[in-house]
Amino acid sequence: MAELDQPPRLTIGFAHAAYQLRDEFLTRGQPAESFEVRSLAELERRVGEADVLVVSGLWRNELVEHAPRLRLIQSISAGTDQFSRAVLRERGIKLASAQGGNEIAVAEHAMALMLALTRHLHLARDFQARQHWRPMISDRARREDELDGKTLLIVGLGRIGARLARLANAFGMTVIGVKRDPVAVPAVSQMVTPAQLLDVLPQADFVALTCPLTPETEGLIGAAALAAMRPSAHLVNVARGRVVDEPALIDALRRGAIAGAGLDCVYEEPLPANSEIWRFPNVLVTPHSAGETRRYETRVVDLLLENIARMSAVARLLNEIV
């Protein structure tokens, strides 16, 4: 990794409510000033000090009005829909995503949701909390099942989707992929375009969303898509909440039109206490934690240092967005 060639006056701001990014940065021995904030109010006060900002959920586009020195934003997350490309281009601020930093974690989380739903682990945990030893089930349709031999439809075949496909293959699953450019992907037996989504949904036992949120994917899984799914199929969302039409999903779950869902993201986060989603026993909710991993700070700081070096050399950034 090349050392930063700017003088020590370069200031890097780290803005995240939980991650220990500055601690990781300080282990690298780089000649740059740095500060860390944990809230939007703190970020608003100090953003004017930053030449480089490492941020994701705390970002607000109006912050550029108070950031005259800002030259580079290193997103902490792979998703960058919260950043206005137009605003950043107008100000000459570079933006890079953290794509790849959590691909292993998100793919494994999607696999874990499928395993949990198939093996009823969420229900077992509920029984454990009540100290209830559930008897064996005579109704075959209500028993635990196996992933082997099932079909997984993955919407979005980037790094996360491709890794999930390989994991699914290892469990004996057949994988269908949905991708704008349907080129061959290892471990995927059939590739289709988004225009063919409704045609292939009836083949799937699991539908996993690993796509970015874009104008084309917002509301992609709506009433028509849910109606095309098998009543025995599960939906797994590790993408963004707005990829799913949430009222249509609640209606489908209420009517038993699909078997259940594993949701790592929802339209409004945190999920409101009065949301009906909490009350479905066949839904497993995780708090947008699919990308969480003990290795995340290391990977984000690796990207940050590489991109600062590239910015100094007037080279294209890793995962450059703007």
C-alpha cells in the first residue's frame, strides 16, 4: 500500500455511529490528521475541516455547503444511493463505494436466512425463550425442509450475488440469475434479464435480492412479482428495503401467497414497532446487519488508503462512482 503523499495537513474525517474506523486508520502510520464523529450533529460541526470524508448513513447532501475543503468521499457502504451525484460533480468531489468490503458477509447472511427459514431456526429460538420442547410434526407440509434440490433465483449478480450462487451450489441448489447484462456467471445455470423476471419467478423456491437500489429496481418486487411466486417460496432481501413494495409483501404474507420471508432491510429503518412485519411467525427480520463483520474496518481503510493514493496520482479510484 502506497503511503499518502500529501503533507500532514491533510485531514480525514470518519463519520459512523459505531464502527472503529479511526482506530484502524491510526494503526497504519499514515501522515494525515484525522477526527471521528458519531452523530449527524457532530458531523455538521466538523465537516468543514475534512479534505476526505469516510461516511455512509450520516451523510446529508446539504453538508457540501459547509465543506469547502472536501475532495473525496469514501463511502463506508457498498450502496451509495444517499449521495447526490449531481451535487458532488458540481463541487468536484470524488465518491467511491465500499463495494466488495462486505460481499462475503452479505452472501453468507443471505445463505443463513435461507437455512434458518428452511430449518425453522427462528421458531426454535422462540420456543427456547418459552422453554417449550416442540413435539415432532406429522404434517409434512409444516416440517423443516432441505435446501438440496431447491431452486434459488438471485436478482442482481454482482459480487454478492455471484458469491451467493457459489454457496447455494455447495448446498445442492440450482441457481437462476437476473442481471441487466445476462453474461454467463459461474454457478448460475440460467441467466435472464429483468424483463424476464415474471417468467422465471414461478420456478423459484427462494428469491434472493442482492441488487443495488436504482430507479429500475425500486419496487421491483411488487404485487405482480409476488403473485408470480410459488405459495411455497420464500423471499430473502439483503439489498435495500425499497426494492420491495412493502404493502404488497405484507398483503402476500397475510394471505399466505408466499411461504415467508427473510428481511435484512425494510422500507423504514428502524422497523416501526407497529409494523405488521414483526408479527408474522414465518418472517425472520435482521436489523440491516447482513454486511456486519469484524473485518469491515480493515477493508474500508484499505480502500480509503488506496483511493487517496490514486487521487493524488490523478488515477481512477477503486469503486469510483463520481
